Amino acid sequence: MMAPVLPAELESAVDWLVLLSSGNVAAADQAGFERWRQSDPRHAAAWETVNAAVKGSFDALGQGGQRQAAQAVLQAPPARRRALRNMLVLALAGGGLAALVDRQTPLRTLTADLRTGTAERRIFTLPDGSELTLNARSAVDLDFSAGARRVRLRSGAVYVRVAPDASRPFMVVSADGEVQALGTIFGVARDGGASVASVIEHSVEVRAGGQRRTLHAGEGVRFGAQGVGQPDATLGDAAAWQNGMLVVHDEPLGAVVDALRPYRRGVIRITPAAARLRVLGAFPLDDTDRTLESLRQTLPIQVSSLGGWLVGIELRADAAEK
């Protein structure tokens, strides 16, 4: 079968992967690769794409002899480039490209009125003059009429500074309920099977499951099909992402990882045992490598990275034995 014609950036990325996987890389070659990767954002994206496609092809073979045989092919210099090309084709044909694109721009929200991609926070000015900030990988639809102003949260989280308009109430609606502004600044986030409202200034009314509750500045609450929970001051920090921070009050590490995922173009995998560890602290969202290193230093975990795009988190061996 004739090899496919790849874009120039992908051709170069394949060449570099062939060289760097040979097991015999000179310092000059490594430096040349870094210059190429950093010289153009398209080069970095191509490098991530090729790495992810090849890794995905290996994963599809499972953990047995087929995978070992495929990896052994990479150690045979004459066949290495052809093997990499074939694995890339398989990954792209199997939907790997769509998955990689989705890590940059969520495909399910392409039709949203307002949206953000991975590692992107963005401020929007709404038709009424209100200011809306979307967290990374978030999306909303707008429904402004003569009688009401509705922001429908499809995914992620939103932070709103509401412009006064006595004739048109302002509310954020999610699949779990709705939050109506009684003041100026508040946030709403989807969180698994529920949503969280947090109030920064003044107050809001939360309505869900046939219940309603008024929240005041500094308070937060979880709401969903079961109704509206009790006000919780720790949930008042749920909108700290607006300042680029993740504030955690004795939460499981799995929840922390979930909050980091929208800020990484790669994949984070965590074992169930590690996910149960409890975390307390404040961490930067815009530097997830720094956050992961901080977690590694303070928790009994091992953090491994493959090419920067795949991170694995598991309990350290000494902790797992206890």
C-alpha cells in the first residue's frame, strides 16, 4: 500500500520520532529537535499528534505479545519509519485525530454561542453590558429576550458580573437547575452529576428539584435533581479559577485531577487508589506541570510523564504496601 502524503509538519515530526526512538541520540540531535519543536506552534502540535497517534496504536494492541512485537519493530532501523507511518494511519483512521483535536477544542461544543478551548479562559461582554468569563473547555448559549436574560451553561464553568436591569432578571441555567442574580457577581460550574453555585458579591437564588435557597457573598452550594444542598463556605472558592487558581478544601485527588484536565492538552490518568487521597491547598491552573510536581512532593504518589502529553499518577510503592 502506498504511504499517505502527510502535511509537512507531520512528516518532520515522524522523522524526529524515528530518530529519538532509536536509542542512540546525540546531544546535537536532541538540541536540533528542541529548536524545531519550539520554533513554530504547528511543530509542537504535530509532535503531540504523532506521539499520541503512535501511543494509541500501541494501546489498541493490548498488553500481550502483539504489543511487544509492535514495539520491537521500532528497534529495527530499516523498518522503523514505515512502522511509524502505518501506526499513524491506523490511529487517524480509527478516530485518533478527532480525539486529539477534541483535547484542543471540545467538539461537542462547536455549536455553542460562546465557548473556550483547552487551557483557555476568556472574557465576553454580553448584549446587556454584563461581563461573562468562561473557564477552560466551557460553553454557554445565550437566550436574551424582552423579559429575561438567560445564560445556558452547557459545560464547564462561568463567572458573571451582572449589569443591572430591573425589568429583566439575569439567570444562569444548567441541566441541574438555575441560579438567578439578586446582586452582581457569582459563578456556576458543572460538577459531575450536579452543579455548584458560588457567590462573590451580594446574593443569588438557587432553584433545583422543586427547592430554592438564597445564597450570600462567600457562600456556595451544590444543586441538582435532588434539590439544593446546604450552604457551604468552602464551595465559595469554586470560582477561584477566574483568577487562575484551584482552591481545594480536603477534596479527593481525583477531583483535583478533574479540575486540571481542562488545562492540559494531553491526558492525565490516575489509579483509583491515588484518586482517593485527600488534598488541601491552592494550586495554579495555568501551570499544571508545577501543580503536579507540588502534588508529587506533598502526597505519596508517583507522577510519570510520556512526551508531556500523557501523565500517569499512582500511589508510591511504599505507600501502596501500607
